[in-house]
Amino acid sequence: MAQLTMIQAITEALKTELKNDENVLVFGEDVGNNGGVFRATEGLQKEFGEDRVFDTPLAESGIGGLAIGLALQGYRPVPEIQFFGFVFEVMDSISGQMARMRYRSGGSQHAPVTIRSPFGGGVHTPEMHADSLEGLMAASPGLKVVIPSNPYDAKGLLLSAIRDNDPVIFLEHMKLYRSFRQEVPEEEYTIPLGKADVKREGKDLSIITYGAMVQESIKAAEELEKENYSVEVIDLRTIQPLDIETIIASVEKTGRAMVVQEAQKQAGIAANVVAEITDRAILSLDAPVLRVTAPDTVFAFSQAEEVWLPNAKDIVETAKKVLTF
């Protein structure tokens, strides 16, 4: 196995599907010869040609419209929105068109579009580049929303997303792109969409999380272990649809739960996870289900984002409230 960063694993997945299926097309702003802002598509245009991997104008609404038209003609578009903070420019194409395609056509038409986009804080981007807007997507019926937390999952989930016949929003946290390496098989493999993964077994508390907060939650669990607390960390991987079965099984085992997200408390999907837990497992709970989130303000300017973003210390403090309730 190769030791890959997450960005390298994503490139591998794109290359695999471009080889496997001539209907897969990769396009977006600067994804061609330049290889994208983060070099996720580096070398792909040279290998597969300008008809398969190509640049678009700086117009997210145009990228969305192109993806819809291509999907209806039998292609599998993989457009990139350069930063997910720009998604508002293409919301009608995503929520108003792609998400409704199967329902609108009575199942005769599909929108097998995988929209890739970087997001997330901790790398000091300009304003409107780092926003966590995944909750907006998860609240749009008809969309699947995937957020990997590591290189291995990124490759397997992206292969599944591209092969899926429904539109998938595939969000890539910028801080995770090159922050660590992991063994990733060179051969192709898939990870089912809608299936969470228990990253760390535990018996005293369940932490449900996703994206960059998985790594922060594991750090927090390791700190809590020093005080003899056994903490389970669940990586949702797909936030829509949620893997309710894995969440509830964990909560019924530990009796305590908390949800961690980078997004603001009013955003993201933490509130929905808490609601599902209380709906289905309230009699198994020994304490309230608490949340660790960013404050309910717009994303902080880069000088203040380290204070604004949730971290392992915040998770430990909240975990102790749940554990000692």
C-alpha cells in the first residue's frame, strides 16, 4: 500500500474512474492544466485529454447547468466548486434541479453528478472560502452529502459517489488535505455511502462527528482515557443519509452521547443527530446529549479563527459534563 495524503487519495479516485468509465467528465475552474487550486486534478488533463478534464468560466451557475445537461445525456459529471462558500451561486442547479430529477421524472431520469468542493477552517483562507455549509445540503431532499475524514475513506467514498446514480455533494476539508498520510490501497475499492465508521471503540461515551472534527475527537478521547474514561468515536462519513443504526447501537451501549461539528450550532447537522438520538434511544440515555460547535456567528476572520473553531480541549470539557452528569 502507498502512504497517501487525502488530496493524493482523491486524485487516485478521479484517475480510477476516468479510466474505468469514458462517460466520467471532470471540470471546473482551473482544474485542467493547472490541476486545481489544491492540485486535486493535477496531471489528469494531460493523461485523459481536454475533452474529459477541462476548465470552465468563473461561473458556478454555469458549472451546475452544464453538469445537469451532461447527466441527462448519459455522462457522469464530476464538477468542482472551487470553494464551497461559493455554492450559493449554483443552489438552484443543485437543490432545485439535480435533487429533484428522479422524483420529477418518475424515476426515468437521473442526475449522477458528484460535486466536489473544499471547505473548512484552520488554514487561514480569505472570507467566504472556509464556511461549513453542509447543513444546507443535508436539508435538501434528494441529495447525498459525503465528508471524508482521512485518505483511505476519501478514495473509497469518492469512487462510490461517482458511481452513484443520484447527486452527491462530496466535501473535502482543506485542513485534512495534507495534514497526515495513511495507507491507501493502490487497487480500487469502495466504501458504501450512508454507512458510518466506528473509529475508536469505547463504553462510557459516544462522540458522533465528521470531517476534521473526527481527528479532534480522537485526540480528546485519548486525553479522556488518561482519566480512565472509555470514549467511542463515530465518524459519520455520510451526513445525508445518516447511519441511524450505528449511532443508536453506540448510544445504547454507552448510555451517553455528544455531537461534535465545526459548523455553527444553528448550522451543520448536530441538532438533527441529537433529535434522532432522543427520538429513538431516550430511555437508554443517562445524561443529556450535548453539542460542541462553533459559535452562532459568521465565520471568523483568519486572525481569530483558531479561537472560533472547536478543538480537542473544547470536546474534553463538554465530554466531562456528560460523563459526570
